[in-house]
Amino acid sequence: MRLAYLLTALLTAVLPALAAKPPKVQWTKTFAGWGNAQGYCVQQTSDGGYIAVGTTSSADSTPTYAVLLVKLYASGDTQWVRTFKAAGGMMGSSVVQTSDGGYIVAGGAGAADRGHWDPCLLRISASGNELWRSLLANLFSAQACSVVRLGDTAYTVVAQRYYGDNAVILWRTGSMGDLRWTHAYNIFYGYDDPNELALCRTSDGGYIVGTKTLLKVDSLGAQPQLKTYSSLGNASSVVQTSDGGYAATGMTSDYSSIYLLKTNANLDIVWGKLYSPSEWSRGQWVEQTTNGGYIICGTTRPGNGDDKLTLVRTSSNGDTVWTDTPFYGDGYCVRQTADEGYVVTGESGGLFVTKFAAEGKR
């Protein structure tokens, strides 16, 4: 009995220490595109591989910008790489897989004759070929930032308007990108970065949008419920949590730290936590993990130093479990994978995709 007690006590003491170690990098793949490339969104695909989207750019190319879409096998080996262009350029911000194994990409298409960006959807086959594209508007400069799929029949897209009072716009489309409805919300946003606007479908069929505020709307984009938080500079990512509330990450209002905000279903604050790995830090993406905690992906910048990819893993109440800055670069998206590891994309000498092992597996 005493031996069993001692073994239990030893395991109790050792296991938390093991769990507190950041997970091991299993592989990293980098894609330069035309010269510069950023990865903005990644997800695991139904075949166990990964799809990542971003933008590639070069001052020496015409057009200057193109969508970069990368498909990887589960091993990290490249399955295919595609670029998609428009006359005035094209940028990719978000990707989701469709039921037939293809993909929907949200971004912006440059209109050379009008001098602005149009929110755009691209429908891509499983082999990476473009099936159709849809411009959602051509009356003002805006870029689609995030897309969610509604079965096989429709998509909902959120966009950031660069000019004017209606800074946040929500579109609902049919299965071919045809417009069903649109709503504009009078929220001054203040950023012109497509990676600073988040969209998540909620369990009641509505949507939660992260900006400088949290905006909750119903399934038709109506009945807006809006909350602002003095400690939150912006919400780059927002998700619904297992208790029906929401978690959002971004910057603190003084732009110094990663902020994780937890609310209840009514958008009232439950708690807020700050993480400051360096003098300047921002959170770009948050997901709830299978154990009820959270994983945050972002960027930190030491004084007069270069940006570093930053991951913060927290408990369910926001306490830090571990923090990792594995290499130089910017982190934009993190997902927990089927093996309970993580996959991350961002920019580090190009669009990178990095696979981390499950916690505790060295």
C-alpha cells in the first residue's frame, strides 16, 4: 500500500511538469510563392493532410498579389501548390473544406479598372483546380476575411470595408457564390488588415464576429447584439466554447500583450487574461482544446528585435500551461489536429506550415 501511495504521489508530481513542456515540432514546410508569402489560415483535411491559404506577393510581378493555396499530405510532404490571380491582384485570407473534398477560399480580388478590392470567393476542386469565383461586391473597397460553410448549399462571409462608416459586412451566398443577403454594421474598425476580423458560426445558427467588439447576430444577420470591452484592443479570433459562451483573442487596448477574453452566452465577461512573452505581443487565433483549455497563436516582438511565432496554451480558466516561441516569424492560425497535436501557419521566410506533436509526446 505504501509503495502504491508513493508511486501515485510521484506520478502526480511528475506529470504536470511533463504536461507543462511545449510540444515537439514534428516538421515545418515553407513556401516562398513569388518571393514573399504569408499563411493566414490552415486546417486538417478529411484525408488527414492539411490545406493552407495565404497571399504571395512580389513588386516585380504583374499582378503584384496572388492567392497561394498549399495542400500537404499528413506527413508534411507537398501534394500540390496553386496560385490564383486577378487583373488587379488577389489575396487569400480563409479556407474551408467542402463535403466533396474541395475547398472554398475567401479573400479579395483587385479591380484594375476601379482601383479597389472586391470581396471574393473561390471554389477549388480536390485536385486544386478553380471551379468558379464570385465577386460579392464592386461598389467599395473591401476584402473577405473569413468564410464558414453551411452544409452543401451556402456560405457566409465576413468582410472588412476599408473606407466609410459601415466597416463590417456580412454576406450569405448560395452554393455557387450567388448573393442571398447582406448586412452592414456601423462599427468603426480602424484596421486595414484582413487578419484582424473573425467569423464563427454559433450553435443557434447565428454568427459571432470579432472586431474591436464582439458582434452576435442571428442566422439572417439580423438582431445584432454588440459588446465592447475596455481591455480589448481587437478580437482577431473568436470561437464558441463548450459551455455556450465565447473566447476571443487579440491585443490589449494598449497594444502590448496577448489578451484572452472569456464571456458567457450573453457576451458578459467571465474573465480576461494577459500574456506578455515580450514587450509587444498580439494574439491572432484561438481554439478550445479537447481538454477544455485554449491554444493561442500569435506574434511577439522583443525590444528592437525580430518577430517570433508565439503559442500559448492555457487551462480552462485561462491560466498558462506553457508558452513557446519556436522560431522567428509571425503566427496567424493554429488548429488542434486529430492526434491532439497542433498545426500552425504564418510567415517565416514564406508561408510556413508547422506540425507539433501532442503534448507530453517527446
